[in-house]
Amino acid sequence: MALKQAVLWGVLPSNPASLVRAPRTRPREMQVWTPEEARHFLEVARSDRLYPLFCLALSTGMRKGELLALAWEDVDLDRARLTVRHTFIRNIDGEWVLGAPKTRAGHRTIPLGEDVVQVLRNHLGEEERWFGPRGKGQPVFTRSSGSRLDPSNVARIFHRLSREAGLPRIRVHDLRHTAASLLIRQGVSPKVVSDRLGHADVSFTLSVYTHLYDDQRQQAALPLSQLLGSDLGQAGRTSSPSCNGCSPFCPAVEDDLPEIQTEFCPSLVCLCVPPGPGST
């Protein structure tokens, strides 16, 4: 960026970096848990203090920094929703501090399921029993001392519980991908998934999770007769309402019927023409 600006200012005749080819990088293969694996993990983690955090991660797809920055004033249990206003990031000195969400879309309101609300109510009661009333500025997820959690401690506990559950090793951030995959497999629209995750553009959601939409693509391969509400097997065949359908060659002409042709059709309101030579 500085070199481009130098060219614009006339300090440099050209940008030497423009001749450099960036090395090709292979995208990291996404690792997610199946619904059965995620359910088993929560069963194993139920007795851990961070159980509410993992429940919220899997149900909302929030980033780890957003979960750790969450304060009780951001959570409205009565209206079953929370608002993401901050994230937990490192500053230039290496200290963990509260910062703005990653993108403008990261500042969002997320509806919560009934069971998740109950988990948070129970968690709030436990926090108040240990640390007193929890109000403005008080983090939702804390250490045993009541201070805000450290991200490295969350990762350590998460990997320990994963090992105890005998599950494939994934990162804490992959809980976000798992949450997205669970929503997609439930048929939630890409736009809703994108809003819930805080993506700036739904096209990004589609590009990241495109392989997870394969099932929905297959489900879209509906028979045309189902789409049109008619049987294509009858397409091109005409008949009168009174025709018995005795022959596929019946032109259903409601006209005076020659006696010789009534033997092909017991109906007296249609004209059945016997198959021509070579017909099958």
C-alpha cells in the first residue's frame, strides 16, 4: 500500500512489488463435526464450567473473540436474543482488549433457541451465586476468579474435552463452521446463515460452505411433473372428458362415429383409430 502511494505521489517511478508473484497457497480443508459428534461433545462437556460457552458457539456460530467479549448487558434472555457489540482481540502490545467486531455486519443481533436460553439462565444463576449480581460490563464467561476468560485457556479446555469424547481434533474456530453446517443441513437459507454468522456478503457464505449445499442441490432435482403439478406421461395425448382412454391413438374427436370403428373403443364419444403399420 505504501509503495502504491509513493507512485501516486511521484516519489517512485513504479511499484517494484507489482512484479512479484505471490506464492500459491492451498486453502485449509474445513473440519466440522457431524450432528452426532457435536451432541456427544456437549454430553461430555456438560459438567464443565464452559459448557454454556460451547452451547452458544454451536448454536450461534459466534467467533471465539465475540464469545469472550460478550457481556450480560448484551444478552436479553426475556426476548431470547443477544447482540454482538465487541470482540476480544490482541493490541499492538500483545494484550487482550475489547475491540469492534471484525466487520460492519459483525455487529448483529442473534435470536436464541429456547434450550440455549435456559442454559444461559442456569449459567447466570451460577455466576451470581459465586460472584454476586452480574450487571453492566460483567463478562458472560469467566474464569473461576470471575475475570474474563483467556482465549488460550478456552482452547486448552476444548481440546481436553474433545479427547475425552474421542472426537476428531478440530479448532475452537471450527465450532463456528460446525454451526454453519448444522444450519445448512437443516435447510436454513444462505442469507439467514450469513446474517447469523456476521458475514458481510452472502456470496462469501456460499463460497466457504458451497460443498455443504450439495444435499440441497440434489433435493432440487424434482420431477418436472411435480413442479408442474401434472403427469408428463400424459403429455401430448388429448382426450375428451368422456374418453375411456382405451387406446393411445384415440384423437378424441367428438363426431359422428362410423360403426366400423366402434369396435376399437367402447366409448361412444371418441373415435379410436387402430395403430398403423409398423406402430408399436
